[in-house]
Amino acid sequence: MHNVDLHCHSTASDGLLPAAEVVRRAAENGVDMLALTDHDELSGLTAARSVADELGMRFVNGVEVSIEWLGLQVHILGFAFDADDEALNAGLAAIRSGRVDRARRMAAALEKIGIPGCFDGAMGHAENPNLISRSHFARYLVEIGVCKDMRSVFESYLVPGRPGYVDHRWATLEEAVRWIRGAGGVASVAHPGRYKFSRSELRRFFDEFKGVGGQAIEVVSGSHSADNVVVFSRFAREYGFMASCGSDFHGPGESYVDLGKLAPFPQGLAPVWESF
Ligand code: AMP
Ligand code: MN
Ligand code: MN
Ligand code: MN
């Protein structure tokens, strides 16, 4: 494999392009193995796979599961699982069912600080209402001119300590890994460089992840710096984790990196796709 991208989003969650278009764009960009990894949602996989088959591109089932660990939201990627697995589907459905309620609480919090109408506004940006996400709120707040871009909306309104952020119970680390592995898949920690963990928390997190059966970490990510890649290559070797790589593409103009335009995969790591 020359160009592997194992992390991206479609309108089935908070991406801007339908799954079929994500796959076409990936193929145009030279990707030869793609995983679509929508947040807590598998509904884009069928369309994505059929386009990938048409284009002769290798396609891998994927998902990005939202979990809570030490009060922080963390993302666990699942790859190459059986998308019909009942426990996985039931687990993801349970996570999704809390999203609409969270969105109402977020809208109420934003209304309190003088920004009304955010529930309907955010829903207007969500193709899949069950997957209503902070991204949809951010797009709405940019649309109405509250902030100039998504990044500043998150900084000012949508992260812990900011007025539009509300706590939410996601899955646990153990559940996410159990659902993914139970469906025959491989679990990888998404963009480990993005979390606000101390060094000791990061080690504790990797220990627990490994303890519950986690097998890989995302070393190369659209949201990782060159330093992050070096640091997490080292962690992968130390813990015996395989390494995954992905752009985390959400849409044209909205992502750090386009599909298939990743930094090189470091030497000396075990590529997760060799296990698929
Ligand atoms: P949610 O799952 O609803 O909590 O939304 C999380 C999503 O928001 C992530 O998957 C990203 O797509 C997006 N996101 C999180 N933090 C930021 C940020 N600082 N800037 C832009 N997008 C972000
Ligand atoms: Mn997202
Ligand atoms: Mn993520
Ligand atoms: Mn993602």
C-alpha cells in the first residue's frame, strides 16, 4: 500500500461531503486504501464501499467512537469490523441517543449568554440529526457571524470551561474497545496528540487501553505536528502498539489536511493495515 488514509468523515456524522463523494475524492487524491470513520455511526459504510469497489480502491469499515476518560472526551477508532455486529450497533446507538439531548442543553446554555436559536440553527447544518455535533453548532455560529471560523468558535464557546460546553456521558474506554474487538475489528487511539493529558495521564491512558485490548494508536494524523509524530512513534514502539494514519478530513476548506495528503508513515512501525 502506498497511500493509506484511515480516518475521515462524511455527512453521516460531521463531515461536509456525502460518503460516496468522500470516496471519490480520496481516489482522485491517489488513496489506495481508505477507511471512513464517522463519529459513532456506520450508516455511510455501504455507499462508501460500493463506490470504492467501482473505483478499485481498497475500502475498510471504520468508526470513531466517542468516549469519556477522566472527564475528557477521547476518540477511539475502530477498523475492519463486521458492520452488522449487534453489540457494536447497539453500543453506537446508545451513544447517539444522548446527542440530541446534549444539543438542547448546549443551545440553552448559548441562549443564556444571548445567542438564541442555536438548536434549530445547528440542526440546519446536520444531514443526520442523530449525529448532531459541536461541529454543526460551530458552523452555525460562523454562519451568523458570531465568530470568523470554526477554530475560534471552539476556543470561545465549545470547549470545557466555555459557555456553550456541557458535560456529557459517552461510552467508556472498555466498552468502545470491547464493541470494536467483539465485532472482529482493531481499536486505535485517534489523534493522541490532541488531548489535554499530562504525561502521566497519557501513560495511564495507554496502559488502560492496552489492558482492555487496544492494539494501535494513530501516529500520523492531520491534526498532529511533526513533533507529535515523533513522540507517538516512540510510544507505539514502547507499548507494542501497531500504528495507524489518517487525515481526519471533514470537508474542503475545513480540515488541516486533505484526503491522502498525509505526512510520511515513519519507518520501523507496524502498520495497522497489515492486520486487516
Ligand atoms: P462532538 O462529537 O459533538 O463533541 O464534536 C466533536 C467534533 O468537533 C470533532 O470531531 C471535530 O470535528 C470538531 N472539533 C473539536 N475540537 C475542534 C476545534 N478546536 N476546532 C475545530 N473543530 C473541532
Ligand atoms: Mn468531527
Ligand atoms: Mn476525533
Ligand atoms: Mn475524526
